[in-house]
Amino acid sequence: MSANPITSALPAPVDNRPAVTVLSGFSPGAVRATAQALLIADDRRLLAVAHDLSEIRGGVVRRTVRSAAELIEQSTVELVHGCVSCTLREDVLPTLVRLARTHPGSDLLLVLPPAVEPEAVAAACSHCLVDGTPATEAVRFDSYVTVVDADRFLDDLASTDDLSDCDLHAADDDHRTVAEVVAHQVEFSDTVILWSRPDTDSLELNRVGTLVHRLAPWAIQVPIGTTNSLDCTGLSSLVRRTGRHNPHRPGMLGLALEGRPIALHDTDSSEVVSLLFESRRPFHPQRLNDALEELTSEALRGRGQLWIASQPDTALAFEFAGGGVSLGSLGYWLAALPAERWTETSDERRIAAELAWDPYYGDRRTVLALIGLRLDHAAITALLTSCLLTDTELADGFDTWRDLPDPFAGCFPLAGETRTDKENQP
């Protein structure tokens, strides 16, 4: 069918909302230099908003707003509760909305402190209101850009330090590791700036670029710093007003539930390796627990979803970085819910479940990615496979699985009653 010549000729509606570029990174010097370069490239239309969280645990946040030529604002904000989410809700988003109103025609560069993860900004945008309306009615979050310092990235990703060891923790109960934050910053970005210096070893730069690609194959890489001069205008054209951010993209741990890829699966001999393990049958909880230390001893990063036989209603998130393994609930598998409750999830998740539905397991499946240097594909795959239920255990049936020894018992409570009626059992 041909297009309607009248409607197809209509111009697309003009979006006059200021474009917000969110800039993150764990190397403050590289982030500041990048921000300054972007301001210089657009000295009349770009305002940078930055927050100093060094006193956040005392409820004090310092905010600056500047252009390339001048300091526009410098304020101290006192919060009732000193935490990142409160800062985003009570100052960051209101400031962006206010600047959009008072400086029409200007775009905004939100420069995040080292320990703030870009996904936290996206989450705040999805549920916080400013003056009773969503912040996204006033501004458009155009792109999330992360700056990676090639000279320190691998050390940060391999670090076992907590943020508190660097005095960067946002609260007394903030137990995140440096490696977690660094990984999260890269993974949520749609653009990664590879910041290097003229004397940076070219082989190391290539290795960092490959590792970043394994962590975030969906991100565009922009290498800079290999020469003594920086093309600010060229950099700006590559990272600003790209429209790369998808506001409907789920967080990293929700990607597989929507059928989206979470990693590449390498089969070449590259030093930097990404391994993808998928299985329909569940893990034996005790064997999985016993294997976790060995499983993560060589990897720099692990992520994905899994299910264990003793808790077949629960989709579990798996995450590893900085020496610690984290398992958490992603909610119910759709197979454990009556069909009328499927509308509680996203359209993408329901479509992914229906396309890959298994008559025995439903949408239950394990999808794990492990990323590191010189990982042994065969050994890791064999280890994970040995943790799955055997054919004999599988044949014992659903009711028997719940009685398996489970070191994770009680760790992943689900809201409401667990579905155990026969039609929702595998």
C-alpha cells in the first residue's frame, strides 16, 4: 500500500525541549576536561550543571552552573536526607527544569560526580515529578555519555575497593565497590569517550577499547587524546544531540527479560573474552552456591538472569564486579503468574516470553554473561553446566525441587503469595 501523499508530506513535529547530555565517569580530571571541551564547542548554547557531593553524608550538596565564559550559579543546598536519590529528586531534576525555563534555547550538560551512576538519573526521571509534572516535559534526555580514562580503567574495573575506601560513598550504608560503579557507568551509556594521552600505550588503548566493547557492545566509542590537540567542535558533534538515548530501555539486569542481548559471545582468541551461557533447565541451589567463588575468580564482570529449582517462581538477577557476587529478585516469571497479571509487565517482556515460550519451562531461562581477560570458555561452561539439575533430578518433578538444600532460602521474597497452582507449574 502506498503512503498517503498528504500525511507523508507533513513535517515531523518540532521538539523545542532543551537537550540534556548526561556525562559520567570515574576519573574526575578526564570528566572535567571533557565537559570543558563541550562547553568551548558551544559557548553560547550549552550550560553545564555539576554537583559536589563531598559533604552529602552531612546533608550538604554544592551546585554550580556555568557556561564556557562564566560562572552562572554557585549554591549550597541542604537536604533533609543526604543521599543520591534525594539529591536527584530535590535538586538535580528541579535545576534542569528551572534552567530550561530561564534559559530557553540553551542545552544542558549534566556532569555527574564519580560515584553517581547514570541509571540512577534515568530512574529518577521515570518516577519523579517537578512542580507536579514529569521533568521530561521540560527537558529531553538526549544521550548518556561515559568518559573512560584508558590509563586507569582496567585497574578500576579489577579493584576490590569499596567506595568508602576512597571516601566516595554517598551514605554510611553505601557498600558499592569501585568496580561496580565503573561497570555500571559504561554499561548504561550510549556513547563512551575513550580518554587517553599521547604517551598512552597503543596496545593498552586497544585492549581498553575491546573491553569497553565487551561491556557495552551497544555503545558508540569516541577515542580522543592521542594527539596534543583536541578538536572540541568535532568531539561535540560526536556526543551531543545524537538522540541515542532510548528512555524505554530497561536497566542492565532487565535486558534479558525483554529478550535483548546482554553480551557478545566470543569464540576467537582475543585476550579480552566475553562468554554467554544460556540454559532452560534450572540450577541446583547448593551446587550453584558452591561454584560461585570459582566461577568469578577470573572474571572482571558478570551479569544476567537465572533461576534455581527450589524457587521456581522467582527470576533472579546475577551480578559480579569488584570481588563480590550479588543475587536479587527480578520478580515473578510470567509462567508463575495467571495470564491476567501479565499486563503488569512491559510489552517487550511479554513479546519476548511468547516468542521463546517453552511448553515445559515457560519463560524461565538462564542467561549469564562473564567478561574478563583470557577466560577459559570450555572450563566455565562445564562448571555452569555441572550446577544445573541432572536428568534424574529433573525427572523428580516440581514438588521435589522445592525441598532441595537451598542456601538462598528466604533471600528473595516476592510480593504477595507465591503461585503454586498446578497450571502455573512446569
